[in-house]
Amino acid sequence: MHAIVATAVVLVWATAAIAHHSGAMFDMQHPLTLQGVVTRIEWTNPHAFFYLNVKDEKGGVDEWTIEINSPNFLKHNGWTSSTINPGDTITCTGAPAKTGAKFMHGTMVTLASGVELRS
């Protein structure tokens, strides 16, 4: 009985881990570049997030959720928890959500100073 429970736990964990690291929800073939103002940052595991107010073609503002890599990975690429702050204007390139939601996986961020950081 214990072997069956242990096997089930391992299978559920493995399935969740594979699903979590899947890029299937993002359109990796059609990267998008957005410029906007950072409204907030979530420096959390397993992925950090920041929120970007982006002007649309009609002059309105859309809030985009940008998922980036883990803080540990980001630190290896020159990031700190204060690299971007609310009010900063940045440019972000990444893979947008296939659903059309204002959500994307950011792969490169360009700061106002011109510094480029990989996510």
C-alpha cells in the first residue's frame, strides 16, 4: 500500500513540475516588445513578476503582467531586487500569452539607461 501511495505522489509531483516549466502557454515564435512604466514588482520564487503600464494605439493604458525567471537566476544575470522600481520606464521583449491576455514571459529587459538584462 505504501508503495502505491509513494508512486502516486511521485507521479503527481512530476506532472506538476513538467507543467510548471512548460512554455506552452506562450507564443515563443512571435516575440513582442513593450515599453511602459513599472507599477509593481514581485521578487518571488519560483518566478518573479513585474507589472507594466503600456500605452495602446488608442492612447489608453493597458497593464501587462510580465513573468521573468527566478530571483536566483536573475541574480546570475546582474539583477538585484532593486534593478527596476515602480515608476521606471523600461522596455521588455518576450513571448506573449497565446490567449491574447496582457501577459508575457519576459526574456530581455532594457533599462532607461540602455543597460540590457537577460531574464
